[in-house]
Amino acid sequence: MRLTRHECGKRWRIRPDGKEKVTGQLSYLTDRTLPDMLYGKVLRSKYPHGKLQNIDCSEALALPGVVAVITHKDVPGLNGYGISEPDHPVFCHEYVRYTGDAIAAVAAETKAVAEQALSLIHVDYEPLPVLDTPEKALAPDAPMLHPKGNILHKTAYKKGDVKQAFLDCAYIVEETYITPRQMHTYLETEGGLFVPGTDGRLTVYSATQHGYKDRMQLSRILGMAEENIRVISSPIGGSFGGKDELNVQPYGALLALHTGRPVNIHHSRRESVKAGIKRHPMTIRMKTGTDKEGRLLAHEVNILSDTGAYSTLGGLVLNFATEHAVGPYQFPHVEINGKAVFTNNGVSGEFRGFGGNQVIFAVEGQLDRLAEKMNIDPWELRRRNLKQTMEVGPLGQRMAPTTGAIDVWQAIKRSKLWSKKGSAENQQTPWLRRGVGMSLAMHGFGLGYGIPDPAGGRLRLNEEGKIEVAFGHEEFGQGLLGTIELMLQDIFHCEREDLKIVIGDTDCVPVSGSSTASRSTSMAWQTLQRLQAPFVEALLKKAATVSGWTPDQLRTGPGGIWTTVGQPKRVVTYQELIFDGTEDFTFETSFHFPVTPDPVVGGHYLYGFTAVMAEVEVNVLTGHVRVTHVDHEVAAGPVMNPMGYLGQIEGGSIMALGFTLTEDAMMVDGNYTTNNLDTYLIPTIMDVPEEQGVGAIESLVPGDEYGPRGVGEIGSVALAPAIASAVHQATGKWRSRLPLEPEALLEKHPLLELHSKGGV
């Protein structure tokens, strides 16, 4: 379907937090204050690589208004953090490896005093050689940034005989693709409020995508039992993966416990740029060949990923990129090798798309170049090589059967742009060129085989007579609250007023896993499927004893339990069901995200698919690319929340627009040259395409019991190659580096030359 308000009917609902957000009334975690709170600031490294010789905090401590200055000596537990490998020091004391490294932290009565105190901390460094590219870090004489060397992770996958297969190819394309260091650019930068309790507990009000994981990491740093730490983590002003890892939490927590007072830390944009994680810049070399009929035969891929100074999830991002480097295509002969390399650049980590965006840009570019070389329609080339009913994933692992690839291939023909495919449009203004491009992609959900990926939740009728659901997920702008609300109304036929949704508080919610990898909606849906029957059975059984009707004559509905006999009427309210307090209507479940039965580490079991068409207008006198129209078709199962679905696909697409055209957090010699939003340009409403279409293929193959797949990432993964293809159609130029460089699209136009000579 195409998503319209008319077709979606009453399900097209304003999100529960919508009014507060657009009016500015919503209180975020960084808005919280307490009367006696202190302000925290973190001293970062002066150099991208160096040896620390001395840290003198005495002058800062003597400054009036300074309450505490702490360093590595004040960390009672593990002086390190990181989701997969705790190799990121809380405070450095031997070496600094990038300019975001923390050396000391200050708590003061005012922000101004805290800032001044940082300038009074004297640090002596011995500067060391800067490894600002993966190539430098891989050189034989490069200094080792970590005890195990400069390679965080390697991947390798091989099927068939690639070398022999290339000898049999009629057409071969080789290309190197380069992708940027993109910033998440959330409106709410990293921050929070950290409150020590009189009972020895610590309450953390700070954004994260996984409250329980933050609690675990903080317990190791603080030397405290996890149960003594409460993490309150929603609502959040944007994350996109950037707040999945710890950021300010260790410093706020340590300062709060050290001073015994609440501490507020909130990064400026400049601090966020320096210390926040980014999308992995990748250099991807691909060699791809077909036979004379356009059947793909051989595919060779080398991925070089700049993971920056520390691990975070860089190894898993490389795994995901390796898996998605073949797309939904049938390659009988494949060889993929990847390296994630430590450098002295900013830390790269989790980001919407998780490595898929980079390699999908490359593999789709290969298909387009091959089609041009063979002089056949690029969409037809894809059809000839698509897996029709996919039951085997990209790494040879079994997956949930799906026809998603061919479904989106067919569905995109509904686009108004379809008739423009393959022919550049003539313009009255000769230096404006129009073109249309297309792309296709698959995207895995969840964390993959071999990685803990727990799920679950709790459903109960609470003391207020509300149907209460609790999940350990977070609301960071993706619309999770609205989606859960609609699912509950669908299941129980009740009203919004009958519901209470509890998320984002480790004291109040069960373990549900991370709110990442497009998994939250899917896991919430599966949780409710497991809990619905026993919960309803208990309610109807109790209602039967109160009302005199039998359970099979009753159902849940607005405000309580209704009869199904004759004219429907409510016979007991939810409040009346719990009035006597004799029943405990609480049900919980825990399970694991669905995984492939094959031992392919990181291999996924559930996938979604998308096809994208994009129309661009290129000004060849300035090199400016304007995207005028984008259409998405997505196969991700049933749509739970039409407005949320539309927002996710359009939002992801706009973020991909920046990835493609403008965004790159550039670094030189290990230092950011982009420090703020005056030079780092993200798309604004003026850059958004005038037309955007979003379609949904909701059908699943018979027997698929996994319900809706998430769509938090899939809207972002395939736009870049579609735009690059459209630019090629408009200008005749292939571009393999993102963001697209205006200089490379410039042309000298005869009319402009005549004008410069006085002829016009």
C-alpha cells in the first residue's frame, strides 16, 4: 500500500508525545535540575596521540567554586568502558589516543567556574606520531595503539573459486568506494543528571539505548552492585546509535559519588563533535563480473574501516558490512575480506544502518556500472540475479523465508518516476540536468548469530485499573510509545485512556534487550503475542465470577470487559476487576531474538528489503545536486503504526541525504576541522525532496510467525546509490566518493563562455 491518512483510517494517530514535543513542553533528561546540583566538565586531550608525563590539578582545586577535580586515581573500579571490549579509558593516565580522550573532570558551583577550572589543569605530554589513516596504522613501522596491535577485527568469507570465475567473466567492473565520517547530529547532545541517594544508591538520568547495559558498565567502573544503580533513560532527544555507548555517564556518576551532590553534565556541540562517536568511514574495493547473459559470476570485496581510537562496536559493524556486501543477489563465487583498524581519529561506532549504508552504496554501484557496460537496463540486471524466495542469507546461513527482494523490485514500478527511468530530461535551462536513479537493498534485523540478544516484557492490570505494559526499551524519537499504544489497542480493543506504558527505567522494567538494530517494534509485538492469551484468560475468568457471564461470552474492550451476546455492553470495568485485590494479573515473558540455526557469527535470520527511486537536478555550473523526488518501497511485514512508519522511512531517507550530499566530519592529522554546525551541513527542510512516496509491502510468506520487522534503519540504507545513479544519468559521470563532490560535477557551458566574452 501507499501510506495515506485516508487508507490508514483511525490508526493514523498523533503520537502520544507529539504535542509536548512540537510545543517545547517535553522535559528531556538534560533539562532536569536540582537546587543543590553541581556542574561537571571534562578535560579532553590536547593531542591525538601522546604519552602523559604529568597531571597537575592543584591550581584548579584551589579555584573558588570548584568542589572536586578527579582523575584516573579516583576511579574505584574498572578504568575502562565499551560495549564489546572495555578498552576505552574513563580517564587516561599513560597514553592519549585521540583528542576526545578524557584526562580529568571537574565539578563546580557554576558552568563558568567549571570551564575556568579546566584551563587551570596542567598536563605535560610527549607527542607521538599520529596515525590518521588506516593505511598509516597498517604500515609495518607504525606504533602500536593497543597491546594487540592496530587491527581491531578481521572478517573473511569465501564461496567458490573467485579467481577462476573472473577468467570466465564476459564483463568485469572494478571500483573503489569511499564513504564519510558522518555525525549523528541529534538535537539533544550527550548529557544528564547524576543524583547520589542517602541510601547509597545512584540515580542516573542520561540518554542511552540500553539502560541495563549502561547499568552493568557503570557498576564495573564505580565498584558498585548493579542493583544500587538506577538508570532512567527516556525520553531522549535523538540517538540514531550515537548514545548506545557510554558518553558522559562515567564522569557524572564519579563526580556525584565523589562530592555527594547531584551533578549535571551536558555537552556543547563542540564537545559532542570531539568526544561523540561517528559513522565508520570506509574504503571499499569491489571487483564484480558477469557472463554474457548478465548472470553474476564473481564478486571480490575488500573493506577497510577506520574505527578510530577504541573498539566500541567497530568489530560488529564490520561483520554487518561484510554480510551485506553481496546484497540480495546470487553470486556463485564470492570472496570478502575486511579489516577494522585503530587510528588516532575520532571513535567510530554505532550508527543507523550499522555498516550497511557504506557497502550497499558500493554493491549497488557495481550493478549499475555493469549494466552500463553491458548496455542493458540496470533494473533488469538486478531481476536476473535476485534470489526469488530467499531462504539462505548472504553468508550462506538459513534465514526466515521471504519474497521481499522480488516484491520491492516489482513494487517500485508504481513510482511516478518509473516512466522517466533511462532517459535524461531536457531542461529549458541548459545547465540544469535531471536524472533518475534506482537501488535495491536487504537489511538484517537484530544483532545476529552468536551475540546475546535478549527480549521480553511484562503485561499486567495495575492498581489503577490500567492495562500496563513494561519494556526495557527507550523512546528516542522513533515513535515507540505510539507504536506500543496502537498494538495494545489492536489486541485489547480498548482506548488510549485504558493504557499505561512503562519504559526507560531499570527500577521499573524487565530486561528487553537493546533498543537498536531495528528490533524494538518486532520484540514488543512478539512479547505481546506471547502474553495476550494468558492475560486475557485471567481477566475473563475473573470477570465471569463478577458478572455471571461465562468467559466465552466475554471480551476485553473500552473501559473493561464486554459481553459478546446480543447487544454488546460493558459488564465490569477494569478498575472493578482489581477492586478486591485477590488476583494478581501480572504476566512476564523472556526469550531471545530469532536467530539462524547455522553457526555464522553475526549472520542474521530476519531481513527487510527496500527499493528506492530518486530524481535529481544537477547544476553543472555550480556542481550543486538537488534531490527533487524520492520514492521508497519497503517489505518489512505488517505496519503497526502508519505515522511512525512514515516518519521512520522519511527520516532515515533525509539522514541518508546528508550522508550522500553534504556530511563529513573531516579530520586532518587527528584533529577535527569541523567543530560545529556552521561548517558541518545537515539537510534542512529546504533540502528535503518536494515529493516523497513511501509504500509498504505488509505480506509475509505463509507460516511466518515473526510479525513486523523494524524500519528504523532500512529507510536510510539505499538512497545514496540511487542518487549517485541519478547523477550519472544527468551528467554522465560516475562518482564513487561520498559526499558527492560538487567540483567533480562542474562543466564549462558554451553559453557561459559566450557571456564571459561579451557575446551574450
